[in-house]
Amino acid sequence: MTAATTALAAVLASATPVQAHLIGTRLGDFYAGALHPATDINDVVLWLALGMLAGSLGAQRGRWLVILFPLGLGVGFFLAATVGLSVGGAATNAALIGALGLLLAAGLRLSAPLLALAGFALAITRGMANASGTEAVTNVPLFAAGLVCAGYATITLVMALVIAFRQAEAGQATAWRGIALRALGGWIAAIGLMMIGFTLAGPGNV
């Protein structure tokens, strides 16, 4: 037996089971809450899509989301953590992704109150979903604070980037940046439709 084979055998023999949610173990519950949305494609796509939609409508219409989106995350999280309330599922999330993508692709000019209401309702559902990331030993307030801060940072930065991207086209002969955003909306809608298809084609629906 060669030295390399012996070393490999020793490494395999000393291997231990992998523990889930190492973010909380290594970095603490605040960062566990802040990073937990990155583990769910529904959060990643929905947060980005909502931020892009709000940014495409301009700062005047989207500014309320800077407050209402993280607030909704906190409300939804504590509703799920304290009452056990849960809303929606895989099909609902896929439908929301498709709807946001279609709104962005169509370039519809939603009013500020309607956008704020939709963003707040969406945030509540995602706050409920992220409550499942807690465990018996989790510091729930710290986890929730991390989640809320992540929501604030994400929605604010995505909106700001989209607004800056759109403003850069001022004075140009073509509005290709607006077209690019609408194309992204089409891709997001396609992702939502594919996710709906996968959900309906699941083992329990065949």
C-alpha cells in the first residue's frame, strides 16, 4: 500500500457527518438569518425581481418598499414563529415569480400604493418561509434581525442599481437599457413558468 493510499484511508476513516446550518454555528444567529434567504431560490429570484420592478418604476414609486419590504419580512417571520401561520407553497412561489417577471417584461406602470401593497404582501410570505430555518437553540430575535437587515439591504441596493442603470440612458438616441430590463423580466417569467411545470409534474401530481 502506497503512502498516498494510506493517507486517503486515514482521512476517510476520520470523516464525520456534515451538520446543516453551519452558518449559525460559525457566524451566529444574526448572520444565519441574513444569509438564510440565499439558500432558497424562491427568495433569490423573488427579491431580485421585486427590486428590479420597483427600480424600473423610479425612485418616487419604489421608495416605500425600502421600509415596507423588511417590515413585511419581520411580520411574516414572527407570525410563523409564534402562531405557526404559513401561506403559500411551491406553486404559489412559482406563480409569484412568473407574475413579477411578466409585470417587468410588460413595462406596466404600477402606482406607488399598489407596488407597496404587493411588496409588503410578498415580504410577509417570504418571512413565513424563512422562519423554517430556525431550530430549538436559535436566538429567534437575532435571526429575525438578520433576515430583516438582509431584506433592507437587498431591496435598496437592487432598486438603486436599476435606477442608476435607467438614468444612464438619458439623452441617448435609444432606450436599450429599458429594453434590457424588460428582457430580464421575460427570463424571470420563464423561470416562474418552468417552476410551475416542475411543481405540477411532481410525484404527487402525475
